[in-house]
Amino acid sequence: MIGILARRNLTLRPWRSALLLGGFGLGVGVMIVLLAIGEAMLTQARDERLVGGGDVTVLPEGIDVEVMKTGGVGGLFFSINNARFLYLQLLASARDSARVRAVAPQIADKVLYLRTANGREVPVRATGELPSRSAAVGAVPAIAEGAWADDDFDRRWRAPTPSELRSDIDHFHLPPREVENRDSWAEWHYFNVLSADRKRWAFLSFIVGGDVPAGEWGGQVLLTLHQEGKPARRFSATVPSTAIELSTWSADLRLGDATVTIQPDGRYAVRARATADDGGGDATVDLTVAPAPGAFFPGAAVGGGDLVSGYAVAGLRAEATGSICVRSTCERYEAAQGYHDHNWGVWRGVTWEWGAARTGSMTFLYGRVQPRGDASGAAPIFFYLVDSLGFRTLFRPKAIDYVDGLAVRVGGRTIQVPSRAVFADVRGDDSVRVELVIEDATASDTRTPRAERGEMLAARALARPYFIQMKGIARLTGRVGGVPIRGEGTGFFETYR
């Protein structure tokens, strides 16, 4: 019966029947094509060799993986900041050597703009990879002729020498062309060192500030010597721009006869002379600062317009050997606890929270930059932990709870400063809690040219104008990767009041 109806319908309505059959056939064909595409995408997703081999593909947090597969708008222009840090400290680190056999960083089809000799810009697509690393994961393309091997730039990216690594993360910068308040630009090397009995310590800064390099600018060496329970002694030397040598590719710096020089083995040779502000004679610094392997923060920069702030830590855990002398009296150090970081940016209206401490075999760093002089709407704190194998974990505590139980004198006034502080965070099964017990604190009025960080940072128009530097005990507890962590040690901390 169905066959008879179908034949009669075709006979009586041939054009309508043909249209219906054609539409049905087109729909079936489209479905077949879509199923074939889906099968191909599934095959690609399962094929490790199509993403360079291995078991892990790193993408920025929040990226839509499906969009990345299909090449949608959300997949355009994505990149991974500090990719070399991820390679050195995470994927190819000694910590995971038992689980990770080889890592091959790649950039595929990156949009670049080629500028020709006549000034015309041509968009091109470029792919970059390290030949030796791609070979290690079995993803080397077929070579029709010749050889393809790592050059020295490839080698420096994947295996820098200690001195190369220091210069890559610790070099100097120039203010961006569009930056506002160029006169408040400042950049500095900062070192601290602690005596063996933990009762004396020194802060040393090599500062360049002003409208570098074409405007009015100069440099300053600033040394403060602290002893628990006693007033700090301050020494400084001002250097004109004509006596300054800095580099945007090396960490080496010269301010007059004061120098910071990277040695071939990655140690810092630090030499300086400064005059006491109270006329108590000159101080001379002769130190060698040796950062521990893997104990570094590669650097980050934020902001634009009226806020540019950059920060790197080349020696989060370091040992200092040498001497600091005032007249004929010298404090000598032998493998003493040391630290070195590097800051740059415009600082008008900017404050920060900062601290670093050794807690047994672990060392931590925390910080936050605040573009206003108060804490309203402040971003979470950045907490960074390293151990003997390098980077360990990262947390983002929301706030630091201070107890202002100490009093210090500054500029004829008494102000309350922290005696204790606590912050904590939980990320999945991991947690951290840090308690700071302040043993000594000093305050500087940033409205005067005697501000602790140097004259280049004076007159910053802060709502909280007192810069507080503290020394104390840090107690670390928590759990990382299912393993309890605990440690205690000495550190230095900064805030504003």
C-alpha cells in the first residue's frame, strides 16, 4: 500500500516530490560532512603529536579550550607571560623530572608585522620552536635539506648561564614614551644583609630617578645601617647623570665610583661609598652577594598612564660575604643572610605592602602595589614560595591583618606601627598561614627628601605618608601538594601609615 501511494504521489506531483527528495538528500549530506569534521577534530584532540608531544598543554587561565580548537575570536592573540619561567621552574624543573621526560615550547601561527625598507608593514604568520626540544618530544618537521639546530639564543632561552639569567631579569629600563609623571620615574637595585646574631642589618639602594634619559635625572647611593633598639644611621651620595652608566640588557650599573657588577658565576660584586647625613664619616661597602639557584622571581610589570610598576627578584635567597665599614670600624659578613631585588616605575601616589623571609629550608616573598595612598579596593596579596628545588607554589591572600602595637618617633611625632601581622589563604587542598612578629621598626616621612628609598622618591603626595620598614620573625605553616609545611626565620617587611 505504501509503495502504491508513493508511486501515485510521484506521478501526480513530480516537481514537488523532486524538491522534497532533493532537500532530504542535501540534509543527509550536510549531516555526513559535520559528522566527518567532528570525527577529525576528535582524532586531533586525541593525537598528542599534534600539540608537540607530551601529556601537558599549558594555556592561560580562563581560556576556552573549545574556542582554541576551532580558532574562534576568543583564541586570537593569546600568549603565556613568562613562558621561560614556566619552562625552567615548572615543566622542566628537577622537581618533576621523574614525571616529565621532555618539554618543547612552541609558538604556532603568531601574527607579526614585517616593516619593509620603504616603511610598508606586511602582516605575516610566524612559528617558533627550539629544535633540540622539539626533537626531544619527537615533533621535528621533515628537513628537506641542511641542518636545523639550536643557536645561541635558543640555548640562552632554555639553559641560561647564571650571569645571563641575572641580566635577563635584572636589567634596567627606560620610561615608556606615553608614561605620565616622568619626573617621578625611579629604578633601583636593592640589597639587604643580616648579621649572624640577627641584631644588625643593612639596606643598600642604587637609585636612578627622574626623566631618564633626555630630561633632568640623576642617581643616588643610599645606605642605612640598623641595630635593634637603636636609631638607624643613614649614608648617601648623589650622582649626576653624566657619571651614570646603566644598561637595558645587563644588570651592571655604575653610579660614580659605586658599582653593581655581575660575575661570570652569577654572583653580584657590590661596591659603594656614601657620606653620613649627620657628618659622622664615610661608609664603604664591599660585598659579594651569591643568589641561591632557583630562588628568583622572574619579574612582572603592571599599569599604564599614571601607574607603571615593575618588580623582579634576582636573589630571593642569597648569601653575602664581605664588609661594610664606617671610618675604621667594620662589620664583616661570611655567607650571611642576604636578599636582592629590582624595582622600576612611576611612583607618584603609589604605596606598597612587601616582605621577604627565610623560614628554614623555604623562602617566601609577598607583595602588593597600591596606586592610591589607602587600602580601599586593594588587590589580593601576591605570595610566592621557593625551596631548594626552586619555585614551590603561589597563593593570593586577600588582606594582611596588622596589630599596631609599637610606637616610633619620626619628624618630631610619635606614630603607631605594626607589632604583629597575619595573613592566610586556601587554594583547593592547599593552604598557607604566615604570622609576623615585629622586633624592630623605623619610619620615614616620604614628604621630605630624607625618605628611606631615596630623594628620587620624595614628594609622592601619599595619603599615608609614613614609610615603615620592619625586621622580625616570620612563622610559616600550611599544606602544599598534600605535604605539611612549617618553618620559622628572620625577614624584612614594609608598609605605610
